[in-house]
Amino acid sequence: MSGEPPAPVSALDRFARARGVTTYPELHEWSVHDLDGFWSEAARFLGVTWHDRPVRAVGERSMPCRTWFAGGTLSYAEHLLARAREAPDEIAVVERNQTRAGAEWTWSELARAVHACAAGLRRLGVKERSHVAAYAPNIVETLVGFLATASLGAVWSTCPPELGTTAAVDRLGQVRPSVLFHADGYRYGDRLVDRRSQVEAIVRAVPSIEHAVAIRYAGSGRDDWGALLGNDATPATVPVPFDHPLCVLYSSGTTGPPKPIVHGHGGITLEHLKALVLHHDLGPGERFFWFTTTGWMMWNYLVSGLATGASIVLFDGDPTWPDPSTLWDVAAETGTTVFGGSAPFIMACRKRGVVPPRGRLRQVGSTGAPLPADGFRRVREALGDEVRVHSISGGTDVCTAFLGMNPMQPVVDGEITGPLLGCAAAVFDDDGRPVGRDVEGELVITEPMPSMPLGFVGDRDGARYRASYFERFPGVWHHGDRVTVTRTGGWVVSGRSDATLNRGGVRLGTAELYRVVEAFDEVIDSLVVHVDGDDDRVVLFVQLAPGVTLDEELRSRITGRLRTELSPRHVPDVVEQVPAVPRTLSGKKLEVPVKRLLGGDDREQVFSGQAPADPVAMEWFAERADRWRSRPERPPSDPDAAPV
């Protein structure tokens, strides 16, 4: 008889045993075919706290499904603060950044701050369905503001302060908040970024803002935070229906102004508990750290780690300063057990020879872009085979992952293990037919999920919502990712179907970039693509007015305005002049074909099925791709481009 302790049993194992099944495929099959049974049992197992009990889990199977847990009331904020009653003196939040000294907050301190902030918001007139926003980084004040807003039944939205005025107004102007939390600035590495003038411009441009609450983070300007919190910390959480709006997240703005996507209390509470408890196996005693900005859905995913009883690590700053090992060092120093970052970050560490310290890590996750098999191997070689390295894929649209790993199945390097419980993921061809294994197609979801959006702000009849997800394949959610199911059952994500850029795992839309670039008198047209591979880069091509040449002065003005009006992440690595921007006969820019050409795809395959209005313009890019491949050296880049 062995004297070794038994292997730990995961929450997913316990959930499966309660169902009487022993394999993940069997468990997943039940979860997507018996929606009412699965989600009812998941809510019970995960400890969802109801104030009014629901009649049943699912009211309808068609999409978009509007009725989940009818009659039930709950509070997202209450779930995230539940641990404060059981372990008030344990650490709930660990904060590390490059602007001020690190700090930690116990559960009781966090709960007290949230209730005091809620009282302050009530004094400012915030009530159910009021909109509260933040132009603030990933710090504890932003977290407290979010939970305080949620506890009142008000609606939260946030923009990271690296966004310029134009990008912030494009977002906040749609939701019309009455209160704006804002930081005076932040440090990015050794550089101090003052945001006070941007805040003034945002407040002028968004007339709904009645109260601007200043947070003195960088040490300049006024500070309203202490006065807002005051002395009243009486708990007063408002229970709301399952489909009550919790927050607004924003799409990347690829095809126009960013879509303001409304998520609900119940959907986010239940979906995040399912993903974090059953798939990441998070719980009390764990430390959860995912590198993110407040403008990415992974911030919401990270914050929800509190609902599992785990503590979370908030990081703000340059992840590569003073050297590329910064995030790994923070993970080790804070005792992080589950760490996540972007695939480009992990691959950059590999290229620079960074060897992460083991610390307490048991799991390393990647998202934002496909992680190559070599990325899996290098992390595992550095940390040990007992550390599970994996990749997840989802989106802002559902604020969760569709695909990821689970503790019941092994991870194959370069592949995502498969769909999460309750996610009926499939692969369709362009005609809406399911494809077999090893055939690339469109990622679709064939059954509703509780965290699918409640709708878009301002989309009263739901037409824009339906067109965004259900127009391509009627009655089926079309996500816009190209995926393949391998013959062994793993999933590989090739990238977005559209031309969304990806900077350090943060999705950036092209439409807002074009609005800035094409505002220059010298620029007739422009096109931007993200070229993947070992020489990963974002390239901006500009078609200039007759007689104008792209010199360093014009290049500097273009990149400077992108940095100022949008964010440093929008600054391309390369800006190059082209004779013409290729478009279709209908006027659509041929971004994806250009991306494929520069990425090394065969020109005959790329040109197949294309009908450019000016074939000569497309041919120029084919020749440019040939020259690029024959001279693999990287063109000079902007030194401040894309801090990831």
C-alpha cells in the first residue's frame, strides 16, 4: 500500500461524480443537450445565492435566448464579497504597479470600501440602471467602483486610461454615464503619463457626466476618493433579476464605432463561476493573476476570481519593464497559483530567453491569440511538467471562454482541449454546414449560453444585435473565429475571420484607426494589417495625395496622433507608402488578403475568389510580400509602438 497522499480531486471531478459520469466528453454532452438540467445543477453546485428562487433555468432554446432563471433575483457584488463573511482577515486583493507602492487588502477591508463607495454613489444620485464609468487603470479603486456600482443595481463601463480622448468618447458617449471615476495619470515603466487634460476633454464631450470623481494615483491633481467613501460602510446590496444589466463592454470597433455590449448580473455570475471553479479549479487559498488592462474582458474575468474565494492580483504598468521577466517575478512574489497572459507575451519571453521562476504556479494560461506548440513546451520546460500550460479562446461578446482546458483531460501542445461545459461549439463551412475534423471553418455556438449579451445600448429593437451574431447563420451564434478540430479532438484557432488587430492579447479595431489616419490631409486612403509569425508586426500602409512623400516628419505625426487620440497600442510597427489601397468592387478594403500575402500564403490561393476593383493595387502587395520574404530583416519600427 503506497504511502503517497492521494491525488487532489478537482471541483470538476466532484461535479462529474455527482452526475454519475466519469469522462469529460460524456459530461459535456449532457451539458449542451439538457440545458435546463445542467445549468440548474451548476447553479446549485457552484453555490449561487438566490434572494428569490427561479422557476427554472432555461425558458427557451432558440437564440437569442432572453429568458434565463425567470423569477430569480441575485447580486453579482454579493457573490464576489461572500468570502468576507467566512474569512474577513484573509487577503482578497494584491496590488502591484509601477506608479505607487504595492499593497494588499483583506476581505473585510475590501467589503468595507465597496459599501462605503456605494453610499457615496447614492449621495451622487446613482440608483438602479444609472450608468457609472471609469477612465482608470487596473487598481483597487477601479475594482471597488465596479463592485459598488453593481451592488446598487447600476450599470458599469470602463475605458483604460491609455485610450485617447477620441477612443474614450466613442465608447462613453454611447452609454452616457452620470458619474465618471478617473485617474490623474499613471506610470508606464519609467515614463509618467498625465491624463488630466484628456479627462477634461472627455467631460466636455460627454455632457451626461454630472460628477467626475478624481483618483490621485500618479500624485497630481485633486483627490475625491476619500471624500466619496466617507464613513458610511453599511451593507446595502440590491438583489436584481437574473437579466438585470451589470456592465457594458465594448467591441474592438472593426466595422464602425465600438459596439456597447450589455452583460447581465446572472449571466456573468454563473458563467464565470462555471469557468473559474470547474475549469480553472479556483477556490479559497488560490492566487489568481491574469495580465490585463481595464479595457479587456479578461479584467472582468480576473475580477470574478473573487467569487470563487480566491484572492486576485491586480497589475498596472509596462509588463516588460525593467525587463521581460516582470510579470513572472510578480507572479512568484505574490504567490500566484494560476497565471495568465497573452500568447504574444509568452512568445516574446521565449524569444528573449526569459526563464520564469516557479513559485507556487500550478497553471499558466494564454489567450488573445493562438499560442504555438513551442510556446506550450518552453513554459513547461521552465516550470516543470506538473504545471499545466493551456490556452483559452472566447470573446468580449460573451465575456468568457468558449474553448479551454479542463482538469479531466490532458493538454496537447498547440491545441485547446475543447469546448467548456454548457458551450455547444461547432465548426461550419461558409454555407452553414458542419465540417469534419482537420477542416478549417467558422466557430459557431448552436445552443444559448447565459452570458450571451442582453443586447447593445441604444439598439431598441435588437436589430443590430441579431445582425452581429445571427445574420450569417440564422438561429446560430457566429463568432467570427476561424477554427479547426483536429483528428484527436483538440481545437486550433487560426485567428479572426475579420481583420481585427491583436496587441499583447488586446483586440484593436481598424475602423477607429482609419478615422484618425485618414483625417490627415496628406492621406487619401489607408490599410492596416497584423502580420503573424516569428516577425510579428502591425503594418500601416498609406496612400498619399499626389506629390506627397512619406518622410519621417509625416510618419512621426501619424504615429503621434494615433498614440494621443487612441492609444500606444494603436501605433504600428511599420508605416509604408503604397500607390493604392486595394478594395473590392463594393468598396471594402481587402485587409485579410493583404494580411495573408504578407504572412506568406500563396498568391494564387489568396487571389482565388477575390474581385478587387483595382487588380494592380493587389498585385503591388503580392510583389511587396515577395520582397519581404526574400529580405527577412525587419524594417525600422517606432520605438514607442505597441507596449505589450
